[in-house]
Amino acid sequence: MTQPVGADQSANEIFETDQTFEQLGLSPPLLRAIEEMGFEHPTHVQAQLIPLALKGRDILGQSKTGTGKTAAFGLPILQSLTEEDAFGALILCPVRELAIQVAHELRNLGRHTNLKVVPVYGGQRMTVQIPKLKKNPQIIVGTPGRVMDFHRRGILPYDQVKFAVLDEVDRMLDIGFRDDIRRILGGMRQKHHTILVSATIMPEIERLAGQYLDKPEFLTLEASSLTVSQVEQHYFSIERWDKNRLLVHLLKHEEPELTLVFCRTKQTVDALTDFLNRKKIEAHAIHGDLHQGKRNRVMAKLRSGELSVLVASDLAARGLDVDDISHVINYDLPEDPEIYVHRIGRTARAGRKGVAWTFVTPEQGHLLTNVEKVANIQIDRSDYEDFEPGPVPQAVRIERERASEREAAARVTQSRETTAPPTTKESKDDDRFPGGIVPTSMPSKRMGGRLRTRRR
Ligand code: ADP
Ligand code: MG
């Protein structure tokens, strides 16, 4: 349908192509894992952050979604800790999926070390997580609530922490974890290193850094967004009642491999998932109301490649990191440009290509323009040739007729208001009214009386 754009120029924008992980000073067990995972060059944020963290500096690092921040803070920690360092690293994440995922990535990177990584998060029974903590793992990755809970129970000490990390600080603050963060960081009295990473930096994050970081190094990687350069982005102009049909059409005709469909509300997520299933498309819903077991099952299916369409709300998809998402479809255009960038960042991970399609209703033109302006991208329009828009639903037709009548009426009223009262000769409009007689009042009844005008 369309040609991928910007795929070639992108490698340099993401990777430090003239650098290797060896040059960053990483140890052989880590280098082996990195090689096995197929990482060739460090990303920009990795190239900058890793050497500083290995030197023991406190860091506030900003770089966009999908630029490899997990390995950037994870590798130095894996290198610096030994088996004796029980509870030596505490990594805080905004949501459980992210905690699971960061733990997964760290286990992978640390596969040739003897360090244990344990994720702790709400939604899973404490009895599942407690025995793991009792084994004195070196690295804990958790959401703030559960971390504090375990801390209060005395099974997650802070006093041995050598590395404290806040991942996705901007999201943490969005979600409202300010006090929790302060309580946790404030609870570490011993000397330790602190690393904050975030896709965006706002004054509050700088204040946090000022308070909890020791002579911090600020890294801002303004380099063009990976997301933007790697994702082929298009929008479809579509009436809202045609969205479902267009979605089915795209899924059936384009056969995208693994598709993530974003909706604004969980009601839409559920309704749309049902609709796709009725159309014989295997789709699964993921949103905040699903219990953890179900979420984990859906995620496992997704990772193993069994599932081809996942319908998600923004919160549920936060931090969702599945490598092979080929398409992101914005069923609902988000109002916040950052959410748009975050959503499409779910595809095209670390150098791969991805496709993002966005449904835009005629009323949403200005929202789309805003996304383009703020995210500094251009989203081209795409038309789907064989797709026939459906008829305008009756309710909409009636509503539109009413609206256009209201508009016409408003115009009439306005022109009356701006025209001087036709009492003088000059006010006669010879061009428009033959004979120069300008009507001074409205006809008493028009259009079946449905027209309402503002009368004085
Ligand atoms: P961020 O936290 O910046 O959004 P992640 O740490 O989640 O990004 O990394 C995104 C993806 O890129 C992950 O799948 C990760 O395994 C992969 N990745 C990280 N660093 C590299 C690298 N140097 N080369 C290739 N892939 C990488
Ligand atoms: Mg991350």
C-alpha cells in the first residue's frame, strides 16, 4: 500500500555506530550476553550513560522511548554487584508490566552472571513473591506500592541498596507516585548511587534529581526520535461509524503480523475485541480491569507469537514491550501528542521497522495537526482503495441537518445584527433586493418551524 519511509537514515540516529560495548568497559559475561541477544552497537543513551554509571556517578538521563534505557542502567548494575550484594539494587517502575519486562531484560543481560532478579508488583499474590525475596536476590524491580508494602513487612530492606533507579520517572509522576518515590528514596540512608531515566524531563523531575542525586550528571539525548524515524506513519480519514469496518478491512487485507490496536476507553477495548472475534479475527483485550493472571496469559501468548491482534487501552499498554509488533493502529486518535508517540513506540523497537495507522474522524483534524506539531512529525494521509464507506446513520443525518439549520439561522441573525437598521435610504441594498426593499424581519415560520433563531 505504501512505502516504508526513513528506514535507512535511522541507524545513526539510534546507535553509536562507531562504538562497541567492549569500549564501554563492560565485563566478558555481559559482553557474551549482549552478543547472544544480538545487540551490535550501543544506542546513544547507552554509550553515554554506561561509562558514567560504571564510574559511580548519579545520573538523570533523558531519551525517548525505545532507545534502550533498560540496558543503559541495567548493565552497569549487573557489572557492579556481586553475589554478596543481597538487595543491592532497587529499580522502581510505574506499572507492573514494565516491572516484569525490565526484570526479564535484566535476567537476559545477566544470564552469565549469578545475580538474581526478582520483580515485585501488585496484582500478584504476596505469597508468590515472598519466597523469592527470602532467597536474597541482588536486584529487585518493582512498583512503588508493593515495594513499600514488603519494606514495611521487613522483607525488603533498603539499607543494602547500592543502586536505586527510577525508570520512566515522567510516568511515575503522572500516575501520582510522588510521595511514594520520596518515601522510598528518602528511606535509604547509606551511601548509594541513584539513576533516574525518563522519556521527558519536566521541572519536577529536575527538583527530584536536585534533592536525591549527588552531583548528578544530566544527560539529554535530543537525537531524533527512534520511534519517529523508524515508523511508517499514516492516517485514514474515517467517519466514526466506519471505524470497525475499516479495521476489519485492514486486518484482513494487509495481514499485519502482530498488531496492537489502541482505544481510549476500556469499554471500547471490550466492544471492539468482541466485534473482531465475531468477525473471526483472533483478538484479545488488555486493560487495567483484567486480573493479573489473565493479563499474564495474554502477554505470554503475545510473546510466543500465538496472538495476532491485541486491543489495548493506554494504561495497560504502558511499558508493554514485545519485540515483534509490526503494526500499531490508533483506533482512537489520542489528544495528547506524547501518548501518540508513546503508542507508536510499541512498534519499531530498537532499529526494526514498524507501521502505525491512525484513524482520524473529520472532526479530529485539529487534533491530528496538534500531534504533528508537537511531535514534530508529518503523518501522511492514506486511502484504502477497496474500502467503501458505509451510509451515514440516520441519527447522525438528523443531527447534521439540525446543525446546518442552526448554522444557517446563526448566519441570518448575525447579518441582521451587523446591518444598520434599514431606516435610512443608504441601507437599501439595490443589488440584492430588486426595487431596493430590504426585508426587516424574518418570515414568521420557515422550514416547518424547526428553525430556531436568536431573536431580540
Ligand atoms: P526504553 O526503555 O528506552 O524505552 P528499552 O530498554 O525498553 O527502551 O529497549 C527497547 C528494545 O531495544 C528492547 O527490546 C531491547 O532489548 C532492545 N535493545 C536495547 N539496546 C539495544 C541495542 N544496543 N541493540 C539492539 N537492541 C537493543
Ligand atoms: Mg524503558
